[in-house]
Amino acid sequence: MQSPLFNHAEQQSQERYVVQNPQLLRVALTGHDDVLARKGAMVAYQGLVDFDGEYQTGGQRRARANTGEGLDLMRCSGQGTVYFANLAQYIHVVDVDQEGMTVDSAYVLALDSTLHTEVIAVDSQYGISGSGKYQLNISGRGKVALMTSGQPLMMQVTPDKYVNADADAIVAWSSGLRVQMQAQTHSSGVMRRRGNTGEGWELSFLGQGFALVQPSEVMPPQNAQIGQGVRAQFGAGQHGSHAQNQNNAWN
């Protein structure tokens, strides 16, 4: 049998995390260090690999219930190779060190089990109850695989050059940055998007580090159900930054 499809054969590498192609992640398991992945993200595997639901502490469950932020993970252990993907999103591997990384959990595909995660709050400049945003802080040493809709832009933040990003386009940033949520408006219409431009809430970053932005204001669709139509949750919809802030403000 012959076909150009055979050009997409498995890549050989000694690295633990390998981007097999822009939308497929290959992770090698050696029997020592487990990997935590988004539930249902496995598309193929080789070897003796076990998949188990990851235990959540009471604090993690409460944080998820109160903020909507958190990770539904499965633990992958054993010896072999596992391939992960999620709705053909672009995949990027990041090494996390002492600096730490803050990320929207909707963009996390997989991470080393040695890393620590914690839900944190980003307050708005107006001090309005419910107008902030919750994110996931990842600390420790290890690797994280992130997803983006399209190829992202990595923006450097320095003390003399701050960065502003749309709250629904930002994917991750250095945990050491000073962050504030704001809306560019000059009236009591702070809950409304910026005039008639279609722009709304944004995050302002100051300090030294990076901010990762995707070319889309829609999060990766989660919980999509295929059958009698497709149901998906988008960042700009019920659970996105814009809707989250509007719903909290008007309730």
C-alpha cells in the first residue's frame, strides 16, 4: 500500500514530550513519572499504559465549584507512548521553572504530575464584585502542554514596555507579572463592551516576563457532544470572560 499518509509516521525522539505535528502531542512514559492529561484527550497509545481519573482534593473541588476554574484530569502511568490531542488545537510545550506560569485551564492539554496547580483571582481596576477573572497558577519544575486556536504570539513584557491583551485571547503569562483586569471606558457603562468597537475586558501586564496570546477570542470548545448536532462551550459564550463578567455584574 502506498500513500502520502505514510509520511506522517511516528517520530523517533529521546525527549519525554514531543510535538508529533502541530496538533498532536507525543509523551513517553518510563514507569517513573506519570503525566496528567485532559480527560478524553488520548487518541492513541503503545505499550502498557494505565488511565485513571485523577483524585481531586476537597479544596480543588470547592475552588472549581466557586470559580469555574480547574482541571478535569486523568492520570497516565506505566511504560509506553501516549498521543494526546483536543479538537485539532495547536499544541505547544512549555518548561515551567521557579518563575511559574499562570494559564486559563481551558488551554491545558497535559502536564507533569510533579507540578502544583492553584486557582487564583485577577481583580478588576474598578473593584466591582464579580468583575474579575479566575486563572490557574502552575508552579514547580516540569513540562506543560498548552493548546491554542491558531499559531500564537509570544509577547515580552519588560519594566519599560507593558502589554495589554484581550481577556478572551490571552492564554498564559509569567506568574511574576503584575496583572490587572480593566475595560477602556469613561462612563458608568463599564459592563458594556468598549463603545461600538466590539472590544471589552482586557488584561494589563507589567513587570518582567512573557504573555502568550492566541489569534482568536474563542476558547477551545470543551464538552462537545457529537450526535444530533454539536454542543460546545466557547470562551466568548456562557463561560467566557465577557459573559462571565456580564452575568456576575447583572445578577
